[in-house]
Amino acid sequence: MNKIFMAFIFITGIILIILGTMTFVFASNYGYNDVETGSLIYKNEQGKVIGVEDEVRLVSRLPTNKELQTGEYEEPLAYCLASKGVVLYYRDDCPYCAEQKRLFGNEFEMLNKVDCNKEDCSNIQGVPTWKFGEEYISGLKSLDQIAQLGGCN
């Protein structure tokens, strides 16, 4: 029994080491550690900060004053839309919805959305449909169009 327990602990330790290494490898492609704050900084292709993760608390946080003063911070569009109550109605089997999702990339998960395969969407005529306040607008939209309609310029 004691040998089985020790083998279990050993194997668990090896698995945790492997998973930790994989997390480091994947995370290093998307951001870097800020020496001053100890936070993980994420930047877009233009060099604007689009996310900051505090490694101590493992939660997202607002940008630092330095990031705001230098103009390096750019609020993710999906976060702005979500904070304004904009909703996307979509279906997984819809090619236009898939393209809308592709445009948002990883930010897609931040959006307020309704999956019409799982929920009743009888109040809309087709997907993708965006709800801005009380107005419903159907069809695939560019990120610029969505930002303008959602007041996230």
C-alpha cells in the first residue's frame, strides 16, 4: 500500500510539472511579464496593450496609470460591447456566424451572446443578429461597423 501511494504521488508530480511547462510555453506566445508590476501583459499586433493579468490574484485587472499615460492600452472591443449590454444571437452551424466569431478571435468569449441552437430565438429573423439596446440588426458585420453601432469607437 505504501509503495502504491508513493508511486501515485510521484506520477502526479510528473504530470503537474509537464502541465506547468506546457502552460508556460503556450502563455509565452501571447504576452510578456512586466518587470515593474509582475503582471502578464498582452499586446495586439499594433503593440497596444489589450489585456493585463495579475499573476498573484490570477484575475484580469484594469491597465496601470503608466499604460494609460503612454497610450499603450486599448480596451478590447468585446469587453466594451459586453459592458454596454450588446448581445449577439448566433448558431454554431451558421457559416456567417462562424466568420463573425473568427473576426473576434479570442475576444469572442467575452461577448454577451445567445446560442440559438440551445435557446429560443423566435424574437429574431436570422443569425447572426446583433442587439444594440432595443434595436436588432441582422447580418455579418465588420468589427468597425459593430464598434460604431455599439458606441465603442
